[in-house]
Amino acid sequence: MKIAILGGGISGCALARMLAADGHDVTVLEKTERPGGLCKSRKYGEFTFDEAGGHIIFSKDKEVLQWQLERCGGEAGTQRVDRNTRIRWHDRWVPYPFENGVGHLTKEANVECMKGYIESYVGRRMGDACPENFGDWIQWRMGDGFAKHFMVPYNEKIWERDLQTMASDWVAGRVPEAPIEDILRASIGVETDGYTHQSVFWFPLHGGFEAMVQGTVKGGGFNLQCNADVQRVEKTAGGFKVNGEAFDLVVNTVPLPQIEGVIQDIPAEIRADIQALVPISLVNVMLGVKIDEPLPDLSWIYLPFKEQGPTNRVTYYSNYSKFNAPEGHGCFLAEVTHRGQHRHDDKEWLKSVAKGLANAGILREEQIVLLEACNNEFAYIDQDLEFAARVARVRKWFDESGYLTFGRFGRYEYHNSDQCVQRAMQVHKHIQELAKTGDQTTLQLN
């Protein structure tokens, strides 16, 4: 088959490599100067940074994990990292997840958290139904104390909206519930581990996370066209046309609001649904610092409070690979979500971000030798109360139309890079069946 893939992020490039290995004629059309999407990295002198926050190589799916590692040169091309994450709770370093670190709080806060958690635990066991909105879900799942001391301030920072106007279904299946025995042990000072499935991850030694995309493209067997402006996509009697060129199949991985205007076949009501899929943007602030001793052995930390500045998460990026910073230096990624109000080229605002990190005890302002930033318009998915119904209609139309669409914003699924690769494998199998039978069956994704 002759196949066009719109978008050269990890989703599009991974699928292209799989299809090319089957002998298909595959063209990836990427609007920017190089592939990568949200996985792009950049260099400033001897510093390397990821553009969209701190990524990691990890998957619960062994096949996906092996695929990712192979694209980065295997063990020789990656660094194995033992995850060490913390919450900067005022002047304390609290283990993450917060419920497993409750014993590190003040006694008063510890009691508040445990009282609220036990009340919520009993309520759930007595049949209290899972709320539909995220704000009430936090109370239902964690109780008043955990909500007050971490969950509410942290999530209000990320999502920048009233949490009761957000749906809960996206998080209800995403965040595992810690056994109550673990939380009770943590409360009295017995160390417990949370999210142990991510206790180890990997990262490319050279080139940042983009190395995985570059490894996907290299020897991939497909035609990659960069600076390719897709202006018109339409179905024809025998297949599809992209900018007038005939293809047997079109697969989209571009953010839906950016591509819907060029796809001629989308009905008006589906266009309206797509146009309502508003993203949450991310300014990623990249800091290089001069250090006299190695950075603390941390992977990333969470900053829930306003006095810590607008940053919600800081990645200790030079701990991911010793080649991410020159000798005698370290580097950080500071993530600031927003809804269009922050400019990544506002130098005074960037200094205020650095000041917040200094207030949080992450660094000293006089250490900073590099302060840069980039903006990612499409970073997080805005999970409002209408989102699930709206995106279901959009997916249904695409899945039944003959077009295929997937990817974090190509399908609006809150997926990390490993899940995007996993989706590419599933779409690959669908196309294998399509090529074998010629039947335009509805795309089925689990």
C-alpha cells in the first residue's frame, strides 16, 4: 500500500518504521524542520535539554520497552536510572507519592491527612459512588487533609481551573490506589514504596529524548518529508489524496485542532467538537547551573505551592545523563503549564521562575549560567466535563471514516511516549489486516 502519515512525532515515525518493514510505501509529512514533536530536544553549547519537560524510557509492556531501548542503542546507548522523586512540601522533602510520604509532614498535617483519608476510605467501603468531577474525586479518594496539603494546590497549578469543572474519569483509571496498610505504616514513619512499577527507567546518553525519534527514523525505510505543509486532504473513489497526491491510506498523528481544517470530509458537527478540544500549553524553562558538587540524587520533584513560583515540576535533567551538562555544571527543566498567558521569551518572567526555584531551595540564583525556554502549545489535555462525550464522537467518526488517527493529540489520549509506541503497534496490526483483506473495518483500540 501507499500510505501517508501526517505528523513526524514518535507516534507517526514509529508506525512508519513498522509499516515500511512490511514493504509498504510510506511517506511521513512533518510540518517543522525535523521530526520529534513533543519528544524534541535542543542544545545550548554543551547543555542538552528536552523541549517538553522530562521524558523517560519506561514501559510496563516489555515489547514496547525493548523497542524503545533498541531505538536508542540499547544498554550501550542509554543510562539506567533509579527513580528518586520528591515533593517539596514547604521546607521538607517528602517522598512521592504524597500518601507514602505522609510521615515526613508535621505531626499536625499528618493527623489531618490520616483523619481525612480514613473517613474517605470508610465512605468508599460503605458505597460512596465515585464523583464525576475531579475536585470531588480528590476528596472522595484522598480525604480533606491530603486534598489541602498537596492534591488541590498542585492540581490547581497544573490545570489552572476550578477542579470541579474537570472530569474524574481520566484520573480514576490512571492513579493506582495505595493499600491502606502502606499509608498507615507511612504515617508512623515506616518507609513504604509507591508506584514501584516505575522504580527504574532509562534515558539516552546523548542527544536528549529526541535520540529515540532519530533512532526510529534512521534506517526506518520510509520517506520523511520535513517542512511539508499539508493543505488539503480528501477521500477519493479509490483512496485518498494529500495535496493532490494519491494514497491508499492516510493516518493522522497531528493535533486534531491543527489538522481538521485541511481534511475536507469532516462533518460540521464533528468539526465543532474538534474545535472545542482546547489544549493546555507548557513553557519548559531550561536552566544550566555551575556546581561545586553533584546535584542531589533526584529524578524530579513536584512544587505545589505559590511561593515556589509557577513551576509545578522540576526535572534534575543532568542526573538522567552525565552528557546533558558540561563538566562542573548541572541542568534542570522547570515545567510551567498555562492557557496562553505566558511568553517563553519574556526574560523578566523567566527570572521570576528562577527566583521561585531559589525560594524552594532547588538552586541559588547566582549559580545560573543559562536560562532559556520554549513553548509547547499542545502539552496536556484539558479534561473538562464534556470532554469524554465530545472526543468519543470524534474518535467514532474517524474510526468509521477510513481515516486513521492516533497519538497524544491525534486521538486526544493522555498517553506517554511508550503508550504512543504501543498504540502504533496496535494500528500497525490493524493496517496489516486491512492490507491482507482489503476490508475497511472499524479501528478497534483497547
